[in-house]
Amino acid sequence: MNADQYRMAFNINAPVSWEMCAPLPHLALTLDLDKMYGYKLAPLLDDGIPILIYNGDKDYICNWVGGLTWVTALEWSG
């Protein structure tokens, strides 16, 4: 993900490197695993803010079926 072709495709101009499972964001996200925040994305999408939601369908840790379910159910104007 740090290759120039990906950085250009995702319009990443900041001098930061992508890393897999960065520890601090991961720890912050695990503090409230029992809460749902997907509904907060609809206003952002309605405002035209691009959002990437990625779950690998071969990843045994990520609940990609649950991710697909809430993304499909998300109500927004797009």
C-alpha cells in the first residue's frame, strides 16, 4: 500500500506510510466493540465525503459478512 501506484490511486499526498494493523488506532477501536457507529457514516456520505470500507472476504479475523450486512442496510442519498 506504500507503492506510488496505490498512493496515487487513493490520492494520498501526505508523507506518511501505511502500516498493517497500526497499534494505537486498533486499541482505540477495540475500546467500544459493542457499539455500532455505522449510522454516523450516512451524513458524511451525503456531504460527498469519500469513504473506503474494506473487509477482506478471506480474512478469518474480520467479520466481512457483518460488514456487508451493515453497508447494504446503510441508508443515504447515494
